[in-house]
Amino acid sequence: MPRALMRLAAFLPLAVVHAAGTLLGWLIYLASPTYRRHLRENLEQAGFRDRRTRRAAVAEAGRMLAELPVLWFRPHAEVAALVRALEGEAAIWTRPRGGEPIVFLSPHLGCFEVTSLFAATRMPITILYRPPKLAWLDPLMREGRERPNVRLATADRSGVRALLAALKRGEAVGFLPDQVPGVGEGEWVEHFGRPAYTMTLAARLAGQPGHACYVVYARRLPRGAGFALVTRALPPALPGETAVRRINRAFESLIRECPEQYLWGYNRYKTPQGASAPESAA
């Protein structure tokens, strides 16, 4: 039943989907005190204390969920065509591929699902993903994400090997490094002024000689008009800055461009089971 409903929803106009997502976002916000607390606390931690940004963030989180059927079950070409504009380092999408390994890093900002689907129309890409806790959702997710030129790699040792193999072939890989990793897979570094347990794998691969690295997100355009794909080169490290903190700093800059479309309700500052609580940020 969920698959049939999602397929039906996939062909609704994006403006209608986003309108329904606004309602969904508010229902989740009002129904879950824990989610509501995380969203408000994380916004305030980052310095966004105004009511307008908070209300917009509630709506955008619902739109993120509501647009999944559109992204997963429309034909690949139609999904890629929803990217209406290229901003920032746009040449990466238009110049001929020269076999250079590329690491794309995206925070949970805007429509991160569409970035890999658009990228796959330009180059082969392997995406690291974590299977969802809801078992019934995993086959739907895989069906929606595994398009031509897209490979999925699970967040385990076999997935890491798949990423390394893709880079060795001169292809692209993609991460969402602002997910809290398992114990032993991250380190405590500052994120908007507070220690957050952060993935180290993305930083290691991005820092390898010969690897190009970009931070990306797809900003939702008003009234369901589609998305603008924003691509930035990973900024140079500051003196004394760790590789992982460098990525968090790049993400902070992206999020400040479009704060209402970040997933503030995610418990970004939690301590993974088995990990020691942070003493200080790097």
C-alpha cells in the first residue's frame, strides 16, 4: 500500500506536493514535543531566534518529506529537469569529465535527494546511505535512489570499499556527513559553536591528493518551481583546523545562505551509544 500511494503522489504538481508538505510539517511539529524541542534549540544554538525562520523551517521539513514520492518515482529525466538553475561552481556540471575523482558533500539542507539524481545525468556516482529504521521503507528508498549511474553503498565496511573503488575508477561519491555516526566513526568538533559527533570518513576521502571536493545543496524555489543546485568548492583549511571541522565550517556557511531549509529538528548533538561525552570542541 505505501508503494502504491507514493506512486500516485509522485505525479501531483510539485506546488501541490509542497503545499501538502507544509501541513505535514506543522502536524509533526505540533505532535512531537521532542522534535519541537530539538528544532527550537538547534535554531537558537545557530543564532536563528526569529519567529519567521522557525516557522519556515517547520514548513520546509514537511516539504522535504512530501516531495520524496516525486523524486523517487518519477522518471529519472523528469526528476533531473526539476533542477532549474545552477549556482556557484556550475562548471563542474557542464564541462567534459576528465576522470577526476570527485567527493560531493551535502548537509541535510534543501532537497538533498535531488543532488545525486541530477549528478547521475552528468557522471557515475556512488552514494553512501544508511538503511532506514523502518524496514518497509528500505526497498522503496533503494528503488527511488538506484537510478542509471547511481550506486548505493551502505554505511559499513563493504560500503567504504565501494566508495574507494568508485574513486579509484575516477568517478564521484556523495555523503551526508552531518548525520551522527556510530561510535568509533567520528570525532567531536564544533558545529555552530557546540561540539557535535561528526563523521571522519568524508574528511579523509575529501583530503586525499587528486580528489576534488565540493559542498552542494538544492534550494527549493518558491511555489513549487523546482530547485536551484548550489555548488561550492570546499574552502581552504584555517590554521590549526582539523579536516572534520573544516567540513562543518563549510556546512555552516551553506546553511546560513538558506537557514529555513535546513533539517533543524534532527538531534545533531546527541552522544552515540558507547561514545564518551565531549570535553571540548576541536
